[in-house]
Amino acid sequence: MPVQLLKIIEGQSGTPLPSHLQKENLQHLQEGCDHTNKYIEGIVTHSYPLTKLGDGTDLFKVVVQDPDHLCSRINSINVLIYGKMAEDCAKIIRHGETFVVAGFKVIKLPTAREDSRHDCHLEVSEEAGSAIYVRETEMVQIILPCSSGNMTCFPCSVAPKYVYTPLNHLKGGTIVNLYGVVKFFKPPYISKGTDYCSVVTLVDPSNVKLTCSLFSGNLDSLPKIYKVGDIVRFHRIKIREYNGQMQGITSGGFASLTFDGTVGAPVVPRTSSRAYTFMDEEQKTIEELRIWAASNISISGPAAKLSGVQPMLFFDLTCQLVGKAKVDGSSFLLKVWDGTKCPYPTWKVPVEAKDLEGEKVLLHQLRNLAVDILVYDNHVQLAESLQIGSFLRIYSIHSKQASADNEDVSHIEFHLHGGTCYGRGIGVLPESNPDVKELKAFLESVDLTDSQNMESICSMDVDSTFGNVTDLELHLQRCQQLSVTVLTDHQDLSNTELKTIITSTAPQQYRIRAKLRTYKPQKLHQSVKLYCSKCNSLQEVPDRDDFDLILHGSAGTAPNPELHNTSWYESVTWTTQDQKQREIAIHFVKHDEMLQYPEDTLLMIEGGTLKEIWKLTKKFKCVIPVRSTKDDLELLDLSAPFLLQGNVKYYGCKQCSTPKPMKNLSSLAAEQQPSWEPTEIAQVLGIELLQYVFIMKFTLVDETGALNAYLFDYEKFFQIPASEILTNNFLQQKMQMTMNTLCPPGKRFGDLPWLECFIRSYNVRDAMKNQVYYQIFDTTVAEDVV
């Protein structure tokens, strides 16, 4: 049969399909029926690699979805293409393209399907007289067998006329095209399954907000959004209604373009599509949205520079990756620079040199400019895949001060915490990005020799630096005498010998220079205690068996169904299939009458086991174990944690707490952006929060005497949060390395390093006598100890 060129525009052919062909609905397909003059049309949602059957025949499989019946029980079907037609189709058919097939055979599957696909599949081949027509988003291709037996492809440019729906005209159950300005976004991250997910909140001049959850197995097919204020164009996005609000989700054939939202910037779309249309009138739409957004939403300004970073900030950073290394299973190191120097000393993450990827010479040159960023949990997989030399925008980095009690900190640390709250994530910027072009030009202008002045002595001639060998030896001896600790205050105090301190009355404060002869406990995890600042009590951290027993006891109380699905939380219940057939209820706290994303959600659970609760903490931000009463939900025994967040369990003081009903949480849920901070949760629930602290006894010695001084520390001395040490192997190793440096095992007294620290003396009276004790304060471990 002669080759024909067919132009298919929005489901209608400019050159019509053969007149005898009629469109068939997927719902009506049945094995044994006559489909000779029928054709099926839909969107390609999946395609599988080309394979060969046992006899050498090529097989190509695609899944085609009917976009007009997405809410139907059956809305997609498998199509199996055989022979030469399979080979040619595999070269050009892509996800999202419109697919038309005629001359197919309907085959019943041996088992019923549980998903939305048809219980039959279509078989297509040249021998059966089949024909396939493929329309890309903006290009038309026709695949027909010609008289020679080969497949011929005819492309033809087509410019479909799209209709765009304002956000205030959206209706549930529809698939639309739309424009919007990005008000909030989360960079793509791995979802619960294997797909990537990106969350985008859009606004437009109708003053309506639309939050879209976009999923794809291909990272490149998600919108390339770099900052708030970017403008997006979505084609074929599905709208659904939930709790009276519209939400957008990806559907078959979803496609996007992204534009810089800056007024006056070039109108150049970002997309990974091979072909797309962009009409002249759409450029006008972009310009109008830019002008509207400039005066109606808070547009992101330039990302922060390292030179402008302050402690205790969350900021976005545009930078270049120069090194990376695996730290442990839940964290990963990125070494980055932006050509400027951080005004504070920065933490260097301890990793083996052999584990650090990157150009060694460049890393050495940038040792005073590059900073270490430790990324956690769901960001690790993406961080591992980053290429050295790539340009990044890292969102919501936390610059954490080493001393929470003193603004004049010894150093700061950079963390990208787990989860996606506040848009946390990592974006890879192309070299065509204007910010990258500007950064590259700046990096090329940086004189690396200027950044190394601090260590220039290492490159000087030894004889010119030190007058003779004796001077050099004296210098090295002084270097070995340097303290491994840093004083963070009271610089006016002079050193006092331990002998003088022991014979002086209390209370007083001293500055000392001594060596650490021994410390207790030797098992460092035993140093972590729980402290109540109200009654000054200390207690051991309960072990998991205690918690497990309390949970088993509470499981005997069945959830009260009258307490389910209130105005501020939504409930789900089920009965386990084990012998005990436990009843479990989970109550998801809502915000603005909507469920939040898991990483932003606080939930309450009744009847769960310890294992089940730990699984929930890996996905949801906060978990509170509760039980039902007649009138409200209530906390368990305060011997159990009242809150679990990540790997940390939070406890309340039994003596000082007055637990309140869980309904008091509704006041936090009603806030504009609930942070679910443990201190706020404890306050509204009437809990006096117990703090994790390090309690250790140091035996300090100098040439005049020895004394025992107690270390009472949250995270200042070790620069490690006591709340995380019990569940984080990396932090445990860091603490052990620190103690091995302060008190090297097997070393003679003369070889021990010097510690400079402040200690205070105080009196403790009992019925028999008065005793003087000593406590270390305002001292931190030096940055370069580990």
C-alpha cells in the first residue's frame, strides 16, 4: 500500500486516518470481537527495552493510557509489537507521546490484573497488517509498512493550539494545561518507591494557590526549577479535589517548561524534551507573569555567599563541588566552594584521605576556601551521584554554631538535614544557567595564592624562617605544647596551678593548663544522661526494653472510635493479622484542614509496637505514642518517650510535668507553618522536657597536683549533640577519636597533650560535712583535634 503522511493535531488528523477506521474505547475491547476497522489512541506511559524471543523475533512492549478516562477502572493497556516494526518503534517511541494503533489483535490474559490495566493486551505486527501512528508532543511521525517491507518514518512540524486554564477555574477530575509562578518548591527527591518526586506550589494573578505533586522515574522529566519566582508551563496535569482544595498530579503525557521569572531576563525554556512548541503569544504571557510576580510575591534574591554566612542560619548556596566522601550509612560529605571565604573557622569532617574523591592538588589549593557540608538521610543517594566539578544549588543549609551558649563561636558546621521541609535539597545547575556563568567567571578570577597566606610558612625556606637548627627545634617543641582545647570566654583570667586551686575556698572560677590523666566512664555511651533543669535531677536514659514493655501494656486498651477523625486530625485504624489481633489507630494531624507531606507530619499512634513506631519515624517528622480515654487521647506513662523525632526519643520529667490532653496540640497545628519543635510540643502538653547531657569525670594533672573535675555538657565541649550520640555511629566514633586525642591510651605523662580550660569550684553540703567539687565550663575541643 502507498505511504501516506498523516498529521495528527490534538486528536484530529489534518490528513485524515483511513475513512474506514473508527476509534475504539478501551472498555469495549474483548477477545474474539471484530476490531478490523478500529483503532486505539492513547498516551505512552511506559516503554520497555527491545528484546528478542526464543526464535529471534524482536519484541517491543509499551503501555498506552487513555487520557480521556483516567478515572475509569480500566484506563491503560499493554501493546506488544513484533518483528521489524518493533525495532523501528523502539528507536522513536518515548514516554508522553500520543500513540495510535490499527490492525491489532486482542489477546485475553490468563490472570486478572489488580491494577488499572486491561485484562487483555494488543498484539501488533507488519504481518498482521498493523499500522502505528506516533505523534510527539510537538512533532508528528507516521510509521507504516511500505511495499519494500521496511518501516518508513515521516516527521512533520505541527504547532498545536493549547488552551491554558487560570488557577481559579480548575475543576477536580480534569486534565489541563496551565501557567503559574513558583511560590514554593522542593527539589526532586526519591519518593517511597523508586520514582523521583518534586512538590511545587504555584500562584497566578487569580490569587489562587495550587500545590502539585509530580512523580517520574526519570529525574530529567521533572520541572527544572531553581528558585522561587520561576515560571512554569505544565501540559496535561491532572487536577483532583481534596478537602475543598485543588491539587495537581502528573498524568500520562505530562510535560513542562520552566522560565526564569526575573523581569527582563531572556525567555529561554528549560526542558529535557526533544521537541516542544512555544508560540509568540506565550512569550507575552511570560512577561506579564514576571511583572505580576515582581510586585505580588516574594521573589528569591541571590543565594548567600560563604563570605556572608553567620552562625545559626538556614540559607541557599550556589557553589562548585570539588570533593565528596561517604561518611556513614546515613550521611555523606560534600566539599564545595564559591570563591569567597567564610568569616568563621569551619568544621572539617574527619574522613580517610583514600575515601575522599576529588583532584588532590585542587583540594589542597582550596583548603582555606572550601567548606564541608554534611548531608543526611534522603539526600545521600543524590549526593553520591554528583559529579566532581558540577555546579550546585543547595537549599536550606544549616550553619550550626559549635557553642549554643556563646555567640563568639570557635567554628561553625554546615548541615543539610534529612527530609524536605522548607525546600531542603540539592539541585544541579547546567553551565548555561546565568548564575553558573557568573560564578564560573568569579572562580576563574580568584587568586588561590592569596587564600593560602595562613599556611605560607610551610612553603618558605626553613633556614630563612628559623635562624638555626636550635630555633627550629624550639619552635617544634612549642607546637607540641599547644593546647587541644579552646577557651570561649574569660580571656582576662590567667592560669592558676592546681595546688593553689585545691587549697582555695569555693566558689571561684579559674583558668588552668593541665593534662588529662584519666576519665570516667570509659564506655562513652554511658556518659549520656537525662537532666531536668527545673528540679536539677539526673536519670539514666531508659533502654528499649522498658519502652517496649510500656507499649505492650498500652496495646491492651482498644482505640476509642468516638475520638477518631476530629477537626484537627484524621484517623486510620486496622486489626493486625497476628495471634493477638491488636487494634492499631494512627491519627494524622492536619494543617489548614489538609494532610501534610510525611516529612512535615506529626502523628499519634495507639497500639503500635516498638518496631512499628520506628518504621513510622523513618517516614514522618514526629510520632507520639498515645492511648484512648473516655474523652480524649492521652500520653503514655512518662517512663516512655512522649515524642520520637528521627532517631531521637524525647522524655519528660515525672516530677515536674503535668500532662495535658492531646487536643492542646491543635493550637500548634493551627499555626501558619507548624515547626513541631520538641520544646513547643512539650510546652503545650504540659511536659517539662528532659535534656540529654554528657556527665563525665576528668582527672586533671599538672606539675603541682591533681584534681577531679566534672564535665556537664549538652553539645558545647565535644561539639556533638548529646541527644544524637546514642543512635549515630559516626558521632560515637568522632567522640571516641576526640577522647583518644585528649587522653591517648598507653602514653606516658610527659607525652600527653595540654588542655587549657576553665573550671569553677562549688560547695556541696550534706549532713556530715561540706565538700568542694569542680566543673569544667566555657571550654570546647579544638577544631583540628579530629
